[in-house]
Amino acid sequence: MKVINCGSLNIDYVYHVPHIARPGETIACAKLVRHAGGKGSNQSLALGRAGVETLHVGQIGNDGIFLKEGLAASGVNVDFVAVVDGPSGHAIIQVAADGENAITLFPGANCSIPEKLLDAAFSRASSGDVLLLQNETNANALAMRKAAALGMTICLNPAPIDAAIERLPLETLGILVVNETEGEGLAGCSGLENIIKSLARRCPNADIIMTLGGEGVVGYSHGETVRCPARKVAVVDTTAAGDTFIGYYLAGRARGMGMEECLRLGCQASSICVGRPGAADSIPRFEELG
């Protein structure tokens, strides 16, 4: 099984400031750090470090070459990461001394992925492979229809949640991964059991996976519910924890594991991720899981 991930590639510019700038205010920045970011990138990194054959489909500008190089260094196939005119997707992140943050996101090259790039990647696909999608790029509906026609399993992480999700062919999904906020938004209700039941009706062919932060994760498949508690660890930074979980959950499937084993593998990897600062740098390699 291989994974084709049509996902975002972002540059995160993190400005450390004494407080979040108020309207009309100019403040000095104590430190600027540039990171690799984007949910698509993080999930491909997790897959690559877990040893899963992964093809990333996406676009960057010349300012984002290091994003492509980082994926390749983690074993991800970047034949379908195109370099285009214009800027890469990026985030401007203010981080205040008290930990508060404010983020401005510019989608850039992430939102002009052409059909021909999808077709080139899908020429490498086989029935039983996985298409992985988030909600930070264009062409998700088109990619889903193409993948369904090829007999691929479609995995969607609808983050960030917005009205565009409602226009996707959710009936084609084989796996839906949401956190509580995303689950409530997509289901239109609250309460764990109600959300899962609603999502199962909307996505009748999908395994439903809901991550619950420090409470672990719940999986639902064919009428059976499986719960997996989170590991108790000292939390340093939760950035990319959900993306790490998704990568390792799919890695478990690639190894022929059942749902419960896949959930445990994802939780184990996430527990390592949250014990480290940053996003891309915090995602563990498979051998670190022990």
C-alpha cells in the first residue's frame, strides 16, 4: 500500500513579540524563526518517517524549496511537488510572551494545484492505495472522484473545517479523521456518540476516527467502537500531534494491523511528538517507537 498525499506545503514565519500587536501599533520582534509547516507536509513527514511509501502532490514557490528537500530527506517521493511562479503558502505567526498567538495564513501556491499534476501522480496509483487529503489545498473534490474511480481508499482530515467540506463527495470516503471541533462542525451536533453516529450516516463507507487530545482517540467501523487512551507524558508542544497520529495510523494499516493496533500506534507516535518543541522536527521516526 502506498499513500498519495495531495496536501499543503507552508512556510511558518514565527515572530516572538512581547504582546500581540494592536490595531495601528508597531512593535519590535525579539526573534524570528522559520519552520516547515502545513498539515499536508506534516502528514507526509510522519508517513515517510514511519516507512510508508508516500508520494506528495503539491506546489511551492521558489521560496519553499527547503520544504521539498525536507520531505525528500524523510523518504517522501517529491516527483509531484511542482515549483511555480509566486510565493509558497505561508503563515505569519505572532507568539506573545504569555504564549498567546495570532496567525495570518496565506494559501499561495497550495490553492492552484492543476488537474494535470493530479493525473501524473494518479498514474502511479493502484487499487488499494490511499489518497490522503486535508482542507488546505484546492481540487479535493476532483482528486476524490479520480481516486474513487481507481479503487483507492480515500482518507480525509477536514482541517481547517469550513463550508467547503460540505461540497465534497463524502460518500466516497474510506477513512474520516476529525478532532472534536471538526467532528461537531461536520456532524452538526455535540456529544461523542451523537457525532460518531451522524458522521457514520454521512460517510456510510468510512471508518470514523475522532482524536480527543489528552483523552486519546475513538475509532468506529462497521458498528464497532474502539477506544484507545492517550499515553501520559509531559506535554511540551502539541503542534503536529494530530498530523503525526494520522501518518502513523495509516502506517499501521499499511502493515496490515487492525483498527485497535493502528490507533495504539498513532497514539504512541503522538505521545513522542508532544514531548518535543516545534512541528516537523517533533515528528518521530518509526524506530523511536521501540
